[in-house]
Amino acid sequence: MRVIVSSSWCYTFIGKGYTDYNWWKDIDDSGAYFVTRLKYTANVKELSEIQVTSETISSQIISLNRKGAKPNENRYYGIPLKKVIVQREGKAPLILITNDLKRSDEEIAELYKKRWQIELFFKWIKQNLKIKNFLGRSENAIKTQICIAMISYVLMKLVEELKEILFEVTSNISDRIFMKLIGNELFRTLKIRKYGRQRWKNPNQLQFILDF
């Protein structure tokens, strides 16, 4: 299950493996919306014709058609739901179900698509924050621990970047100091010699000799 909360609405994204119609009813009763995939084996009743909204998206109003017996009675029996059909190239159509009858089919499909970004975020949390267990069990305690872990992760990344910058700066400085020292030593080895008339026509000609 994944949840997106806005100032005016709350969306719950339910994994395909969590088909609990009474839970859907609880979400609906709380004033929130849900989007999930409808199982192909679900027993539903068609309440309208299929409406084509684009080349790849269509929708239909349906309801759950199996009430069941107490104590396992389906409390969501007979309540209208929207089925959104998304055609996929090379794959079977994606069948979505939602209790939001106002939003367009494109918006419902796009909202479900955003669910994958939430999945990637949770995967990132598991791989990077290394939270093995929670110190508290309340909602506030869990949120606090996750926030602290995220702040620690960001600070560590900043320290790593700072270390790289400092290494680069110090490397440049050390290179300059090294070249300066080498240059000074090099020029110290340059010797000026004056030769007499026997070897050179010009007695004032100078010669530089490098000694290594």
C-alpha cells in the first residue's frame, strides 16, 4: 500500500495482492480515494457501456457482484466503481479500479503511474538509510527516525563532496608549491661561466650549464 496526501484529497494505492473489498469500503467511508488493479477473476456487474476516452484509455462503471454471507459479507457490494482500461504495447491491458468517479480516466492512469515513483523512493530508503528496526512504534516516532536517518545520509554525502573538493584544492596547492620548489632549485643549478679568448672570439659570451 502507498499513500499520496494532498490538502484536499488522499489517495491510497493498493498492491494487486491486497484485494480486500471491506478495506476498500473503509477507505471510501473515510473520505479518501483508492486506485488498485482489478483481478481478472473478480465477479463484477457492468453498470454502463465502455467509454473510449483516447487511443489507449477507456473506462466503464461497474460494481462488485458478489455479496457473500456473514460474517464474511462484502460491504462494498453494489456500490458503483470506475474501471479504467489502459492499453499497453506488447502487454496485456492494465485494468484499474477506483472509487473516484469525478476525475478523468487520464488522471486516474497518471496517478497510478506515480505509484512507481513512490515504490522507487521506498526502495531507496531501504538500500541507503539502513534502518534495521524502529526505536518507537508510534507514527511520530517512525517519521522522526526516518527524517533523522535522511538528514544523516544527506550530511554524509555533503561531507564526501567536501572531501573531494578539499582534496582537489589541496592537490592543486601542493602541485604549485612543488613546481615552485623545483623551479627555484632548477634555477640554482644554472651556472654562468666566462670563457677566455683562447676558446671564444667574444670574451663576454656566457654559457648556461644545467647540472642534474
